[in-house]
Amino acid sequence: MALLRTCRSLVFEKLDNVMTLDSDDLLKAFADIVDGHFSLSHSGIKSCDVSTLNMMWNPCTKVGVLNDYDTARTDGEEHARSKNPRLERTSTGTNPFLALDLLAIANTDSFPHGRVVPNYTHGCDSLKWVFLYLCSVVPGSAVLKWLTTDPQRSLEIRHLYLVDPSLFGFKIGARHEKLAQNALAVLGTLCKVYLVQLARSHALEMEEDPGEHVEAATDVELFDALKSIIRPL
């Protein structure tokens, strides 16, 4: 049976993209979006497309807004999809800002792009990648290399970026120099977790002892950690 689509028009206040903001307003907008993203996730709604184009700012209320829910998923929808493969999604988000483990899964034959259940950790990682991009992007910046529609290429570029950021000349853009410490802290959290995952995967492949298993951070712990490193310094 063919799936039916319904066309709807949404009307809401005009929003500005956060890329137009100064550092103080950017930090405020980003904190608001982190709050909203967490609330949505724990209400059973996953945005699934955290990207620079969807990070908005209401110039009247001075509030950050996570926009565009074309690819959003609900917990109930995921349950229905698990029972009916015909409901499978074909999109997981915007490649340059996707969590790397989603890209790794997307590049395997057994788990085609879109066939993975997103969780809060994935969205939190996307928020971190967006924040780094916003703080760093200038003409000729190394982060412009992230802008590819090829999942494999995106994975390769950002994998190397985390393994050794110095190779890519990581540098905060002049416009957001006052956010340098925040951005470096965000980069540090991404690097730490990713390098631990790489080391564990390598040990398992070599049939070596991967060491003591470390429990993944809870959603609340991830939220609190991200909020703490994007506060004004």
C-alpha cells in the first residue's frame, strides 16, 4: 500500500540565521537551542537535522530557535518503523554535521543511510560540530572542507580532524575570537570520546584486551556538560 503524503504550509515569525550574530548573541542563541533540543528529545521528538541552516534567532524575542523538522522522528514512529520496513526513512541529517558514528553506519552495506535509530547523543554531537563550524568559518578556513554531500568523504575528513586538529590548522575566526575557549572545550569533548572509541575498536579488531568498559554518559550528563562549556567566560 502506497504511503500518503499531506502538504501543509507553516506560518511563523521571520527568523534570522545565527551566522549573522555577534559572539554574545551567538552564545545566547546556541544555549537556547541546546535547551530546546534537549526538551524535544525527552518529549520523544528527535530533530535529526541539526545544521547551520537550521540554527535560527528570533530578533524580536532574542531567543535561539532550532528550525526545520522535515526529517524529525518520534519515538512512536520509530516503534512503528521497526514493525514495518516499508516505513524506513532515507534521510538521517546533514552530512557535514552528523555524528561520526552515524556516518560510519551509513557507509556500510548492511545499514544503508537512514536505517539507524537516532538518539540524543547523536544530536548532541551535531550541536558540537555546528558550534565549531560557526566559531571557525572564515574564507579559506579548514572547516569549509566539511561541506560535502558524500557521507564517506565527510567521515574521512572529520575523522582526521579529531585525530589531529593541528593538521587542519584549527583556528577560531576573527569574528568570534572571544569564543575561542568555548570552542576548544567543545573540540576537546569530541576528541576525547572519539579517540577512546577508536582505541577500543582497534583493540577488539586485534583481539586484544580493550580495557575496562566505560559506561556511556547519560543524556542528562551530556546536556549538562555541553551547557557548562558554552557559558560566557
